[in-house]
Amino acid sequence: MSGIETAGWDVIVAGGGNAALCAAIEAAEAGARVLVLEGAPKDYRGGNSRHTRNFRCMHRGPLSVLTDSYGEDEYFDDLIRVTKGETDEGLARLAIRQSEDCLPWMERHGVRFQPSLSGTLSLSRTNAFFLGGGKALVNAYYNTLEDLGVTVRYEAQVTHVHIENGQFEALDVTLDGESLRILGRALVLASGGFQSDIDWLARAWGPSARNFLIRGTRYNRGVVLADMLEQGAESVGDPTQCHAVAIDGRAPKYDGGIVTRLDCVPFSIVVNRDGDRFYDEGEDVWPKRYAIWGRLVAAQPDQVAYSIIDSRSVELFMPSVFPPEKADTIAGLADKLGLPADKLTQTVEVFNAACGEGTFSPQELDGLATEGVEPPKTNWARPIAEPPFYGYSLRPGVTFTYLGLKVDETARVSGPDGRYANIWAAGEMMAGSILGQGYLAGFGMTIGTVFGRIAGQEAAAHVV
Amino acid sequence: MSFDAATQSPSTDTIAEARRQVEICNACRYCEGFCDAFPAMFAERAFGDGDIVQIANLCHNCRGCYYSCQYTEPHEFALNLPQALADVRVDSWDRYGWPGGLGALFQRRGVALSTALVAGIALLFLAQAMLTPASGDGFYAVLSHTVMVAIFLPAFLFPMVVLALGLRAYWRDVGGAPVRWTHLHRAALRAGQLKNLDGGQGQGCNFEKGDRYSQARRHAHQATFWGFLLCFASTSSGTLMHYLLGLEAPYGLLSLPKLLGVPGGLLLTLGAFGLAGLKLKADPQLGAQKAWGGEMAFVLLLGLTGLTGLILYAVSGTGAVPAMLALHLGAVLTLFLTTPYSKMAHGFYRFAALVRDAQQRQA
């Protein structure tokens, strides 16, 4: 084991997801001796990348599986819309511009793309989907690293970064139950956010965060991020915020991933634990609203809500991974969901009475709105009237946290005395620089790939 | 006793487990581009037993979905779709093969198939000993044409009748419609190219190299399949030459039976032993584990059939002919008779599944 401590690593990469792997590949291809330290066991390697499904990519004409074109300005406008301006324009445009070169690079390194999945046609122009999803991408990159002769260690938790005079010297690492000090000449940090450390999440957000579900890996505990911040590394992103969406309340605590999403809200009424409605379920189409529902549910008692539909709506959305609760009466459904039966019956009756005449049209904003009920439902307001009735529980599912390390256009990290000589960061760990708020589908993989590659190239150039 | 295979109820355990997994897949869809099984799956919201059996028979066990899956163990969803569908498939072939129980025997027990082989060879030795022909050339000097036909005609027709009944039951279970030329055309193209083993983009499958793609299994299977068809065509051409043209064996090297049979035998032998070698390297937990022995015995039997045929040709004119003839014909006899109950059945049901899939895509 002592061999690994003094093996003379040119570049050490802390992390094992998309950004870490892109950095390791670039550094190894530049001739550096590279060590990858992945905190997770091999079965769960890849961080949140293993749950991803696509890569948002600028392109000036049809490219691989992408149709038509998607220019820099349109891409940037999309980003401004979701972040409400909370971005670093220079870094954002860098990520956008370089994404076009990344797609062929990804293909050369074993990633395979497939046309937009059924049910996601709206993304066929902007997002290139991975054949088999993010885990297939992660597998391809680990195979590339193996072919390049890169050493990868799993269950290798970095606990401390030794920095002397603005220069990285060594890492403290727990590996196979031993504490090691591993020397290296350059360091790439790509070990994600802190959303899986529930205590940290509760300190940042408030105690209700203990009831949140974590959609991705349980290994993003922010250990390295915390260590760097303690040493005075410059940070970006709101330390109290996380990106959360409303997901199936029965999802596992960690790693539920894509299948736990529920698309039924626009065709339902949503009530809280007490049987009360609390927000306009029909405000907009679901892809534009699912993110705010994470926060809405988080604000309800016990951080739980219930989406109620009738038999006419059951096939209007993507199938759920868990079957809904089902009953012939609203009271019966309330019993199964653990809701007060009288109250739920009353809420449904009031809602139904407020529904007017009109044409229900699930694929568009149909303007079928309630009258005289608070909160209103402004589209798809059709009575919950045809048994059997179905109910799903909803909980906030955390995707990622915004707090990260501030980097420059070369992905270099800064400390209390200016830029560190030999420390770079990529991926979720620095994504807060660009995504200050909100989320744009497939953009996390873009940031990870672009800045992972830059970090790997820069780190290698520093030592080789 | 009934000829109606469908009167036996499906194995609810394997179908229920496959349904559980397929419902998770249907909420994810990341694997859509690998093969025909996923688009077929994603066209449904609820899965009846027939739907599951159809999806299972569409699956060629390329394993791409397993290695890409974020929900395999130790994840609590414990997805292993290649295994779940293989279990349903094996059960379905058991169920459709009349009389019931033989499928379970020969598909799952390599020992059973080996025993059948020994019996087949012994039968041929016995036939040679008891029915020595008065005259004849080549191997007809060992066993007369009449005796061969008397043994092999029923040994060929019986499995065909059983398979036809099984396929009829399959077709009813999966809700098949009347078959049109376009359905057969699409199915034949996809079967002939082994499209469902190419990973969706021609990169191959994940059989013997884990999460790396490889063409080895597809190539070995193509050699086996086309080698077998060439051997079958060789025998058929010999039969036609015998009856229609009065040209009797032995045939020269430049005759149709030999031009088809020698390359066919080589392909079949190399392909089948290649498949056996790949099977040793692959993870048995991603297939029907209970059928591993029977499947291995089956590919070895295929390889042995090809190899003994080649040796039989190589030793012609020597004293080794009677022994080799018994070995070769014994292997062929076993292969034919066990067709509805061995892995050999997969080709027929898989083709039916491809035809049904062509129909559903048109619908």
C-alpha cells in the first residue's frame, strides 16, 4: 500500500464521476501519470453522472443524433431564463461554445448517443441522449482509463488536501481502512456537492431537509469541498440552497434516480397532509414547473404532499415506477393515503364545483380554469369525478447543491492568497459558478465535460 | 392428455418478477436504443402475461441493458433484466413443448441431453449391426438408404409437428394477428443479421467482456446459424439428387452436397465451439442459470454434429466409416429429436417474436 503514497503521481483526481473522468483522460493522454480516487465502491462509481441521461450541446448544424441547430445565443438565453441571470457569463459562454467540440470527443472515447427517448421529443434538438444512460458513459470512460493505464482506486475517500504556500503537496486518503498520505504534483477536484450529507443539508436549509430524498448518489457528502472551504478556498453559489424537484414519496432515500419522477401533477389536485390544496397545479406544462414543486412540497407540514387524479387522467403521463394507491371513493383513497377522509372529500367537492365548462386538452395550456376557489387551477381544471381514484405521495427530491469552488476560465481554484499554483476543479464542485439558480436539463454534464477536460489539460500542462 | 400447450398455466413467479422489472424500465427508458425489446416495452403501460412472454422472446440476451443499468444490485430495485427475461423465455419454451416436462428436462440438464446422445449413437450402432445392407457404396454399405430414411424421416417430422403446435400456442398467447409478407420480411432481415445482438449501433453485445462491447458472440452465432443452414441444405440437396435425379451418394467434392456441407460443417463446428468458449467466460447470473447446463450441452452437441460430419467425410474409404457414421448420425438424430425441448427451440420462438414485433410496429 505504501507504493501508492510515493508513486510519483503527476496528476491526482479526487472524484470518479463525469468531470473527474474527463480530467483523468485528458491528463493521461497528455502523458501524465494519473491517479483517480473514487470515494464510492465500484458498483456505485460515477457519482451523479451514473443517473444522467443526456448532454446539452451547442451545434451549428445537425450533429450526431442532434437535429437542426442550437446556437450559442439561444443556449445562453435558455440558461439566463432558468438562472434568472445568476451566472458568470464568461464561464457560461465558454461551456456553451466548447460543448460542440466535446460531443465528438465523447464519441471518440467510447460514449454512444441515441435519438431522444420516447416521451422526450422536446429535447431532440438540444440534448444528445446517452445510449444506456449515464452509467454507460461512466463505464466507457473507466474502460478508456484502463486502456490508458491510469490507476483507479475505489472506496478511496479524500479527507484532507495539504496546501503549503498556495501549492498542493499531498492528500490524506482513507483507503481499505488505512489512512494514507499520497503525494502528487497537481490536483483536480471533482468530487461533487454535499447533498448526501443530510446533517450539512439540515444545517444549510433547515431541519425539514431531513425529510428530503436524495435523487442521486449517497457518496456526494462534500468532504473535500468542506476541507477546501475551511482552508479558505474561494466559494461560489448560495450555501443554503439546493435544487429539489417533487418526486414519488415512496422513492428510496438515495439513488432513486430518473424513475421516481412523477408527471401527474398538472392533471391532478395536490393536497398537503391536512387535505388542503396549496398551489395552482395547472400553472404551466410540467417540464416548466416540476422544479418549483420541490420547494412547494418542502414548505408543507412533514414535507409531503399528495397528488389525486381520477380514472380519466391515469394514462396522460409517463408511467410511474410505483403503482398509485387506488380506491373507488375519495374517502377510501384518503384512508389508503393516510389523509383525513372528510377533509379530502370536502376539498375535492369544492374543487369540482369550481370547475367550469370547456375543452380539456392535455398536450397544451388549455385555459380550462377554476372559478371561485383558492388557490385556483388555471389549466386542465377537470373535476376529479370518475372512479376509481388514484393517489401518489410527493416529496422533495434533491438533485444537487449550489455551493462550490470558484474557478477561472482555466478551471483553476483560488485560495485566500490568490490562485492556487496547482489545483483545478470541475463538475458539480464548481458548477455553482455557472448555475447560480435553477437547472437546465443536460447542462450539468456539459459543465462537467467542458471543465473536466480543461482541468485535465491544464493540470497535465503544469507537470509534463 | 392434451396437445394444447397453452392449457398449462404460465409460471407466475418468473413472469411476476419480469413484470416488476419491466415496469421499472418503463419509467426510465434509458436503454431504448439497444434492441427491439425496449420499444416494444415502452409502447405499453400495463403488461399481461402474453406481453411479458413476447418481450422475453424478443430479448437476445445481449446484456447491454444490464451493464448500463443504474438499478442493478446492490441497488434495492435489484434489476437484472437479462436474467428475468431469460427465465421467462426458458419457462415459455418448456410450456409450449409437448409433451410437458421434456423441455424442463433437456433445456436444463446437460446430463439428459448427453444421455440422449449416447442413446442415439447406440441406436445407430444397433441399426448397423442388425440391418447390415447386402450391397451399397460409401456409407450406404454400412447403413442402407432405406433404413436411414426410416429413422430420420419421423425424427425430422415429429419435432416439426411439436414445434408447430407450440408456435400456435405462442401466437395465441401473445395475441398474434394474421401474418403478412412484410412481417416475415422484417423478421427475417433482423434474424439473419442478428440485429438484436449488435447493441443497437453495430458495436456488439456485452457477453464475455463485461461492460465492454464485443462482436465475438454475434460472429460465433452467425457461424453456427449459417453453418447449420448450409449443412441442412447439403442434406436436402442430397435427398433431392437421390430422388429426383437418381444420383446416389457418395458425392464428389465438387457436388452440391459437398460444396454446401464442407463449409457448413466448418462454420458450424467453429461457431458452436466458439459459443461454448464464450459461455464459459460470460457471467452465468445474467442468463437463465437453471438452464446453463442444458444450453452448454446443446452448443456442444451442435459442434459435435459438425465435427463428426467433417471427420466422417475425411475418413471415407477407411475402416473408420462405420464408427464415425454411427457417431455422426447419432448426434444428428439426438439434435433433431430434442429440437422442441432443447435450446434449439429458441430460434423458432425468437423468429415468431420478431414477426409479432413487426406487426406491432405497423399497428
